[in-house]
Amino acid sequence: MVYNEIVNVYINTDTHYSSENLLVTMFALENLKEDKRMKKWMYDCVLETPATAEAMFKNKDALVGKLVDLFLAKDYKKIVMVASGSSYNIANCSKYAIQNYLGVKVDLINSVTYAKYDYKFHENALVICMSQSGKSTNTIEAVVKAKECGNDVVAISMVPDSPITRYCDTVLEYGSYGPGDDVFVCRGVPTSTLYFILFALEAGVKKGAYPKDSYKKRMKEIEMIIHEMPRIREAIDQWYNANKEELWSMKRAMTVGIGPSFGPAIEGALKMEETIGIPSNVYETEEFLHGPVYEIKKDNAVFLLDMDDTMHDRVMMIYEGLHQLTDRVYLITRHPGNSDKRVMTIDVDACSLLLPMLFVMPFQILSSRICDDCRINAITVYNYRFSQAIKTKAN
């Protein structure tokens, strides 16, 4: 994309970008015109995901074995997943798979909420504190609180020997660590979700909570999902290309999901906020109708996730109705048959509880490519200064 085309997007579509951001974009173009793409960016991490997931799957016994043994050592009645940011979204992506395959209740609690307010009434629970980098100060605080409360606590991160290892006796790794950065956790979200799915299946079948024939079927489906990731990525690229000029000019985004699709929806909203820098919110599918729809304007974008059969009819009813409010209704669905260019079909025949690994990909790719095409990102000198003043990462 050339400089004049970007400027035309700003001028002709009255986009959300401020004059300051336009100047930043122009400066970036001038300085990056010889460098087509950054050395490593979100899209690169999306490209790495299938190989990482395949390696994790092949090594699944060793990878999740310790967590399986820990869980089966006691008669836990509940798992409490404590996290923030994308780690919290990973918990949302894997919650229903764990509950279904393992047969225990799963609570999700933000790290500071757990540490300050919601640390009680978790008897007979295994507390899992999650941090991709292992540096999140709020999750480290939650580990300390869980230990004070006498809970069995496990800390899990992507990075070996991270700061969180100094605060917890039992520290595990996702097995997704690789050279270079995992930019905005684009590799980490699907692969960490895979980790918890594999844990739930292995522990579930050993506990007798999940049938062996269903276990074997799920494993074959996981292999197929990993194999299909490159094809799905190419289809998402085509979907993005068909809608890119409209996506460039989004002023507001709303992501809508429920059950197993809520995880990809909440991660999708976060991705657009922290990369493109537009207001983005996530809503549970039915709650979306009780107020949030009244703010929708013509230049707002709504991303509806249609992942399972349970809510399919209701989601399609909402999809049709939303066109009364805005044309920018994007449907991400597992059900084929809709030829509208704004519909992204992820046609993989597998248990819907496994599909968050794929349904997060459209948001990763569109966020990466909008930043690439328009030479923008949400990181400015101002929020850099803010991040330095308000520390969230341990050294």
C-alpha cells in the first residue's frame, strides 16, 4: 500500500485516527519505506503457530503430564484459573473444554480481583495462576495470596526461569516458547489453549470422567485442526482483502460471543484495542441485546461469533437484525453456505470446544494487517510513558 492510498483512507472515510496519529503514520512511512514489514510482527507469530502446536501435540504426555499428575493426586472439586490480559482470555478459551472433558467446575478470576477480594471460598480447589511472560505483577501477587490461603497453587508461563518462578513451588511451562518475541501473544493464545485442552483430555480419561472412544476422537480432531491452520489462515487473508478498506476505517468495534466462543471474542476485542487503537468491547451474545446495541452507528463494526449449534439459530437471527443498524456486520462461523463477503467461514468438522484455537485467528490477522497496511499501532509516546509510570511487569 502506497502513501497516497493511506492518506486517502484518512481523508475520504473520516476515520477514527487523530491528526497526531496521521503525522505519526506519515513519519513511519518515510522511515520505513525501504522496509516492507517489521522484522517480526503479529502475522509472523500466526505463521509459527501450527508448527508450535504440532510439536506440543507430539510431546503431549511429557508436556501436560505433571499437571495431570498434580490434579489426579487429590479429589479436587474445582479449578480456579487466575490471570489477566491475554492469559485471562486463554482461560476463557479453554474453560468449557476443561469442564466438559474433566468434569469439574472452572472459575475464572482476574488476578488483582483474586488477590484483593475473591480469594475466599475456594476449598478443595486447584488454583492455576497464568502469565505468558511470567512477569505480570498482579498474577505474582495472586500466587502469594493463594499460598497464604493454603490453596494448592500452580504457576504456569511460556518463558523458562521467569520472575513468577521465585514465588511458587510448582511452576510449569506451556511448551510454546520459541526464539524471538511472541508479538501480542499471537502464538501464545491458541497454543496455550491447546495446552489446557490436552490437560483436560488426558486427566479426564485417566480419571474416568471422559470416555476413551470420545478421547480418541478429540485427539484426531486436534490433529486435524493443527493441520488445517495454514488453510484457515489463507482463507482469513482472503476475507480480510475483501473487506480491508472498510476495516481500515472502523471507528468502533464490538465482538460478540458466548460459551466457548466468548474466549476468542474477548481476545479479539483486546487485540484491536492494543494494536489498532480503536475502542473495542466484548459482549455475551444475549447481553449484547440488552443495551449495547443502542449505541451502534453506521461506522461501527460488529463481529459475531457463531461457533456451536446451541446458539446458532439465535446468532443468525441477531446477524440478520443488525443490518438495520450497520452494514458492517462480520460473521465468523463454522456453518458454510453464506456467500456475503463479510462472512468468514471456518469450516472444520470438530467438537466446538476445540475451535477457539481457530476462531481467534481472524482477529490476530486483521489486527496485524491493518497495522501493517496503514503503518499504525496503538503504542504512542504517551502510553509508553504511562506504562513506565504504572508498572505491570516484574524484572
